[in-house]
Amino acid sequence: MAVDTISQVTSTDVKALCAETLALKAVVTDLALENRILKTRPGLCPRPAQGQRER
């Protein structure tokens, strides 16, 4: 069911969403880097069980 709505977004709302997006991107970048570091350090990341692929 499609609903037509009119959105009244202010420039303040847009700026807040942009700031939140940048903050979330930074978190994702940090977590990806941390994950990559952990994967490259021997002994820190358990090996996948047999029959399971590593992501």
C-alpha cells in the first residue's frame, strides 16, 4: 500500500543527518580496520571450524 506524504525537512534536519552519517561512517571504518588487524595477527582470531568459510 503506497502512502503519499509531504515531508517538511529543514536545513537543520539535513545538517544533523549529514553529521550523523559522517559519524556512522567513521565507526564503520574503525571497526573494519580493527577487524582487519585482528585477522592478520596470529592467535588473536580463532580459526573457523571445519566446513565453515572464513568471512
